[in-house]
Amino acid sequence: QVQLVQSGAEVKKPGASVKLSCKASGYTFINYYIHWVRQAPGQGLEWMGIINPKADRTTYAQNLQGRVIMTRDTSTSTVYMDLNTLRFEDTAVYYCARGPPGAAKAFDVWGQGTMVAVSS
Amino acid sequence: SYVVTQPPSMSEAPGKTARIPCGGNNIGGKSVHWYQQKPGQAPVVVIYYDSDRPPGIPERFSGSNSGNTATLTISRVEAGDEADYYCQVWDSNNDQYVFGPGTRVTVL
């Protein structure tokens, strides 16, 4: 079955970086985009960006430009999300989600989420 | 950037109909997707492209979109429908995806 499996929880200090992974299975990896969405405790969903694994193209949320990098490894069907210069307000559950190619599509499969806590 | 609005909460009695609005400037000209999120779980798409229902989603869930408001309708509300619901659109002007702030639906 189609699955996105994410890496485990992280605890980081302010100013550090975190790199999360999202491993896809059950479908042809390069045929679907991967989005990253985060959710701070008790808050709503925030879109962070998207990677097109086939073209290796990315688009990031405007408020995260310069702090986030999304990459992919087609040999392992894995997408990575690197967030640097962490702040307390980056504490959140981070989800990866699959999207069909093209704009304005719904996110049809989600990973289980990864908790990132930023604490001194 | 494109702004989407939702009421923070609403409640409905079992068996009744819940209508969850999602507001935005000429949102009727965009494709709206709806997600259900239960506590401790990842979101699940319940309506896509305004009114299409993915396999496995009950027919009680329906959607519409016109003018400045898109609406998710849950007919014959059940206790299991208690969740947060988020609408989502693509802001074509800025190539950004936008979620509404979410509506918590409580079943009385």
C-alpha cells in the first residue's frame, strides 16, 4: 500500500539545524510531488514547501525562504527536509504529504508526523 | 498573500447537518480541498476539488464552492465526525499553498 514513513522525534537547541526524512513506498516515487506541512502545538496546519522528485525542483513558503532546504534521493525514494537556525517557535509536528503532479492538487497521503522540539 | 478564513469552532447535535464555511476573495475561482484531523493523527483529505470525495469517505461528506465561500457539509453528523477541519487552496499568484486556520467541530 502507499505509505510515507517519517524519521523519529528530534530535540534541538535554538540555532541548530534539523534534517527530517520521509521514505515513500507503494508507488512510483518520481511521479508524485512531496509537500512538507507543520503544526505547532495546539495550532493549525502550515505549508512549508514542495519538492518535485522527478525534476528536483522546489518551492518554499515565503516565510521560510532561506531557512529550509528540501532534497530527494531517488535511489531510496526518500525526501529530506532541512530546517536551519531553529527557533523556539519551530517546535511542531512535521508532516510530509504526497501530492499529484501539477498545481492546486490535494495532498492524498500523509506521513505519520515527526515531532521536533526546540529547547535550550 | 491569499488569506483564507474559517470559524474557530462549531457544534452540532447528532443526526443534524454541519456546514463549515471557508472564506476567501473569489475563492469560487479556486480549487478547495478539505482535510479532517482527529487528535494525535495526521490529516486526511475528505473532499478535493471543491466537491469530489475520495474512496472510503462517507457520502455524508460533501462540498461546494461559489463566490467568496466554500462549504464543507457533513450530513447526519455522528460522534466520529468530531475533529478539526481545514480547507486548503493554492495561491496561484504566489505559488504557495494555503491552509485555513481550521474549524473544530464538536458533536453535542
